Amino acid sequence: MAIVVGLLIVYIAVLVAYAAGNTDDDADSREPSANGVLIYLDVDAVNGADFSVGGHVSVYPGPDLLDARGDLKEDLIIDVSPMVSTSALEFSSGSRPGTVPVTLYSDGDIRHWPFDTYTSESVAVQAYGPNDAELPTEVAITDSLIGWDVEAGDTDPTEGQVFSITSSRTAGSLTFDLALCVMLIILPICTLFVSIQTVRRRKAFQPPMVTWFAVMLFAVLPLRNIFPGAPPFGSWVDYSVVLWVLGGLVASLALYVVAWWKQAP
């Protein structure tokens, strides 16, 4: 009964933590200034292997920059840096600005999974009109990522100034990642307990148990491969968890073979 109650408490706590980490943000009621541009930079992907974050830029020009049909009166250029691509975002006169994808450089190390964070330094977003004339630019940072917290740096991006973007895993995502590691650690604990008790002759040798040890051993890599974010082999988690899990399972199998040698007819 105590185990059942404990599992129910943990189950409810996980669901509450997940729900708390997915609360909706307040509605955004920003409007562009009459002769300026409102730009939403929405981060929707983090790629630690490529040192980049992906997103979309949505452009909303002010009424003075649009004709009666809602098209641009003159050419509009949006400069976003530091982008992986060197080309600026250009909207020709007579067209209607929309949403375009962008990829920003981001410094981080995926080998530190699940404690990896990524920072894009000196991000600048500025709108330009004809003859490279700067237009009043307001920038709003949003994110469409599940399992990530995206925050702008100390500098206020709403005034078109240089700022930073930091992406880190949410508490719920980090808890899930660590739970997978704990599950891996439990495997060699169970197998070592069984094999040690068998070697000490406190439990009789059971030949079918050898298959169980083999299944536990070959289950490690499939579990390792479902880690969120797909950390590359050789990451911190491999040296701190996976390697020792494999070592414990191999030791358990070896001990059980010793028990077979001593007890089997």
C-alpha cells in the first residue's frame, strides 16, 4: 500500500509540474508606430550540434509605410544578426511583408546534456527603408519551443538595441531527462543484487536468468538513444551514467557466470 501511495504522489506531482510549465502567456497587444516597424522574433528550434537556434521573423510595418491596400510603399530591409546566412531580409515595394525563417548563431555545448544552455550574443534587429535609412524598430522576443525557456538578455530589445538570447531546458524537461538516467542506473543495481546473492549461495542458480541479464545489457543503448535532444556519443552523460551502467551490467553477468560454475551440475 505504501508503494502504491508513493507512486500516486509522484505521478500527480509530475503531472502538476508539467501543467505548470506549459501555462499560456498573456495576449500581446503591441502595435507598430506610424512610421516604424514591429518585428516578432520567434525562436522555435535549438540545434546544439550546429551551434544555432532557428526561428521566424514576422514583420508588421506601421500605417505610414503602407498604401491603401496594405502593401509596402517603398522597399523594406530587415537586418538580423548574427545569422548563419549573410543575406538580409528584403521586401520589395508593392509586396506585403510576412513571416520568414532565420537561423542565428548560438554558443553552447550539447555534450553537457541535459544541463546544456545556448546563448546568442549581440543579436541586433533593425529595419531600413530606402537609401539605408533606419526606421524606428520595436522587437518582441517569443518562443514556440516545448521544453525550453527562451529569455532575452538584460538589454531591452524593444528599442532595437543589441541584446542576447539564452535558451535553457525547463525544469520539467530537465526532470524528465534525469528520470531517464535514474532508470538506467536502477538496471545494474537490480542485476548486481541478484548475481551477488547467487554467488553467496543465498539464492539458487536459475539458468533462465542468464537471458534476463543479456536483455538488460542490450536495453541500455536503445534507452540511451531516446534521450531528448539526441546528445552525441561521448557526452557528459555517457561518462557519468551510461559507461557505469554498462560496466555494472557486465559485472553482474560475469558474477552470474561464476555462480553457474560453482553451483550448476
